[in-house]
Amino acid sequence: INYPIVQTNDNSFYLNHNINKSSDNSGWTFMDYRNNSNMTDKNTIFYGHNLLNNTSFGSISRMFNKKWYDSSNHKIIFMTKDSLYTYEVFSIYYREPENYYLQIN
């Protein structure tokens, strides 16, 4: 994902709206409305569709192959208007859909 992440006052608006707030079935990648945009929560939640054109979270499946493991820098860089945050991916695994972890603290 190499484009702006948005946030609003609910977790449904950007499921079917784009960054310009226009109706769009592809939606836009967004941060949970409960999270602080300054990344101070224990858990920051991002949402996005798994799009077939590899946008939003459509390219995440690449992380599960050896080529990605061998050639990626394994970094996630998140930039806000005030700060730059760098995270390193240390674990990747498949999981059945659940929602117990959707907590920011």
C-alpha cells in the first residue's frame, strides 16, 4: 500500500467510498475510527479490501511466498503529518476470520 490512509468517525464509510468521498465499490484503505492517528494505541487497525488488481490489501498474498521473503526489506513505513514510523514484519501467518482482536488497547 503506497498511498494515503484515511480515517473518519465510523468503520463503514470508506468500505464503499474513495479518498475523494465519492461512492466507489472498491472503497479505500482506512484506519479504525477508534485509533489515535498519532499511533499511540497498543494496536492500530487498518481496513482495506483484497482487490484483484493488487491495490488496497490485494497484494498481501505475495507476503506468503519465498520470493517476497528473500527480496523484501520487511518494513512497513507509516507517515503522518507530524511523524514517521517504521515497523518490521516479524511474523506472517494465515488465520480463520475472527474479530476478538479488533481492540485498540
